[in-house]
Amino acid sequence: MQYPSNDQPTYMPQSPRRRPWYRRPVPLIIIGVVFVVLLIIGATSNSDGSSTQASTTPTVQATQPPATPTPTPKPAATLTVSQRVQQLVSSNASEAKSVKTTYASNDVEVNIVLDEAFDNGSYRSIIQDNCFNIQKALWTGHIASLDDVNIAFSGPATDKYGNPMTAAFAECELGAQTAAKFNWSGLSQDQAWQAYDLARFYAIIQG
């Protein structure tokens, strides 16, 4: 029987040594969490690395142009009596080539040159129409101290040699005393012609 020699080393098993914590393998889940956190932090930063904080630069308000003041309308010019008479005569004359009106000492003189009409009957109708409309406009137009209105008519004609001329056709006249009796809304042109102080057709348009 042999005994082991004291010269041979005796093998003694040893327990494994534990690695320190900083040398242990890191679980993958922890790496993933760290990676996600880094992505979130990077997404909240600007491309230049600055934080996405609201800008503190004040907003510049657009400058409003000054309001344009509304122009004040000018009051209508007050017409003189003569201008008012002219206006009433001109706006009521018809079939006229020219109209001349004179106002003096509260009297109105109107001279109308008529356009050429179809026949003498047309001339007479035009003259009565003008007399009625102009006389009515003046006597109801609040012309202060109006005393008399005379309207004379002339028109194209020929002399005995056949040369063109302007001849007197008719006239009508109405004074203040007679005009005061007129109810203009109840009168026709023919009735008014019979009631004027003076109303006549000259021979040139009577035939």
C-alpha cells in the first residue's frame, strides 16, 4: 500500500469569485430605456442644441393708417330770385330752340324761339303747353313779390319772297291779381288760355 508522498501538492477546490457590479453585463432592457430617454431629450431640443422655449421677442403690431376724415358736404348755394326764375322757366320750357328770360322790378319777360313743328295746329298746341307749364311754375314757385309774367313765342317762317326768317307766333300774359284766382290743379291748358290776362295767336299760325 502506497501513501501519497508529501512532495506532491494537494489540490483544493475553490469557490468562484464574484465580479464587481461595474463589470457585470448590463441587461438589454436597461439599455433600451436609456436609449428612449435620450431620443425624447433630443426631440425636445432645437437643431442648434437650444431648448424649444417660447420666444420672448415681443410681437410687432401692424401700424394702422390714419382714418381719412369724411368730407363735410358743402351746403347748396342759395339762388337769387333772378336765378330761381331762370331755373323755373328753363326746366318747364319744351320744343324750344332757345329761351331768354329777364327778371326786373318783379316782372318776368320770357322769349322763346320754337323748333320747327309739323303744322300750325302743332305750333298752337306747343304754345299753350309752354304757357301753362311756365306760368304755373312761376306762380306756384314762391317767387316773392312776383307781379307779372309775359311769355312771347316766335318760330321759323319765310318772308313773302320765300326767304327764311323768325316771326312772332303768339304771347300770353298773367298778372298777380288774376293769378291769385287760379286753381292750377283744376285747370286744363285750354281753360287757362281763356283765363289769362292776355292770350293770342298771331295770324301766321292761325290758318
